[in-house]
Amino acid sequence: NEAVPLPQLIDATVPVSQFNTVEVARKALPAVVGIQVLKVDRPSLFRGNEEELWGVGSGVIVSPDGYILTNNHVAGGKNRRMIISLADGRNVEGYTVWWDSVLDLAIVKVDLSNLPTVPLGDAEKLRVGEPAVAIGNPFGLQLQRTVTSGIISALNRTIQVESDEGINYMEDLIQTDASINPGNSGGPLLNSRGEVIGINTVKVASAEAIGFAIPINIAVPIINRLVRDGSFNEPYMGIFAYDREVIPYLGVNFKLDSGIYVAHVDEEGPAYRSGIKVGCIITRVDGIEVNSMMQLRTYIYTKEPGDTIEVTHIERETGKVVTVPIKLGAKTRDGLVTR
């Protein structure tokens, strides 16, 4: 088989040329897709039959052999059918190969080759005030590939959202004033070089020009593994933690200056077996400073189940700084469609 180039983060220190929305849009539009998903609404007490519901969103092709990045709320979970609308007019069947409801990301596959792609940028090097372009399908496929532009309004934002699992805090988000509307979800947020630096996810309904995107960096190791191996065996640590921006909402009686606060530990998971408990503060992994759950996930996603990482944390009971080895497990997922 012909080798497929792996997506890599592009060096964003290269000087920015004069911003040209037309050129950014011209290069990116062929890789932006519409996604129609047929979900099944479960029967209720008052409505005995299942009801078929079509949802619509956007996505961006990230590899020539058909991997598409989008939102979990667009394509995640169990779907009965999925239709991908390509820029060249073709409508093809797609299927979900990975999703995460907390990150609100999903990866879809279509069985095609030689597809147009958009290069992936580096959200870690973004600066507030630089230009941003959003592309998607607002209000359905009749307005396909709408382009809006604005700036990066803020970085590392935390917002509270409701998910299937209840209240969730999305961390490290990119805030932009480029218009994001229903149907734009899953589409790319691009910088002035035409690189994807985020995936559009939500907007503040009660305000204008406040939208959010998930930084692209966390998806890169997942995409690389899928392109290289055809599958992604998700390594599992067994904790969920919050950064200092979320601490005030938790009612926890202390100030967090750095690191992440462990709010949930799977008592059957690897971290618990290594002594990490609720209330511990993780500061480093393999010597690398960690200040958000997204940073931790991004690093762990470069590993394989069975790999061992060294986690430095402050113990809840003693306040001591200790480093413990954690052998990563494998995350299982019911209902994942694979081929």
C-alpha cells in the first residue's frame, strides 16, 4: 500500500504574510464537508415507536485517505446512518471510528482516497488578536461552506456545558468572534496561514460574536495513529481533573496556582492502583509540566496501552510531592463502529 503522510503540527513561528481571507478560504473549502447523521430517538412512555432524527453538522478532512474531524455532538455515539457531502458534489457513506463526549470531538471515516486536506497548525502558538476564519454549514446544508472571519478573542477559556453525562466543563478553548451558528459545529477554525487551529464547537446563545473552538493539538496524536495503523487503541489513566479556571465553580476550599485538581478517579483504573485519589494535584507527567486536563490527554494520546508514565503529584492527605509510575490501560467503548 502507498504510504499516507501523517498530519503534523506546523511551525507557527513562521512570519505571517498579509492576511487574505480569500486565499485562506480558497485552499480550505475543498476539504470542508457536510455531515448528515441519522440517529434513533429512543421510545418514551408516551411514544412507543422509535423516531428517526436527522442531524446536520460540519467536518474537515484531515487525511487524503478519508479521515474527517468533527464534533462528538455531530457524529459521536451510535448512529444508524451517516452521509458525508463532499465539496465536489458527491454524497458518500461515512462511519464513526472514534469519539469523546467530554472533549466534544469525533473522527469519521469515508472509504475514499486522494481527498483534499487542510494542514494542521499549532494552537499553542496562537496570539490574541490574530486573524481567524471559520468555515461550516450554518442552519443546514442549504448554506454549505459558509466563510466567516474575525480574530482570536481569547485563549484558554473554560465554559460550562450540559452533556449526556450531566454538567461538564470544557477547558482550554479558543474564543473567537468569527460567526459560529448551528450547523457550523465540527467545521474548522483557521489561522491566517490557512492551517486548522481548532474545531468549532459552541457559541454563547445570549451574546453575539462569542464562539469557541477546541484546539487542534489534542486531535493530532489520534489522527496520526489512525492514519498509520488504521485504529486508535485509546490509552487510559482513569482520572478526570480540572485546571485552576474551574476550581472556583467546584466549591473546593483552596487556591490552585499550577497543576490540575483530580476530581474523579476510577477505582478500577491504573491511577487509583498507583495511589492517586480525589483531591490530589497532578503537576508533571514524565517531567513535563501539566496545567490542564487537555494537556494531559494530549500527552497520553501519544502513548500506547501498556506504556508506563511517571506522574508527579501532591498527595491529598500529606501534601507531599511524590512521583509514581502508572501503567496505562486501554479504554473500551461499547457500540464503536469499526471495519
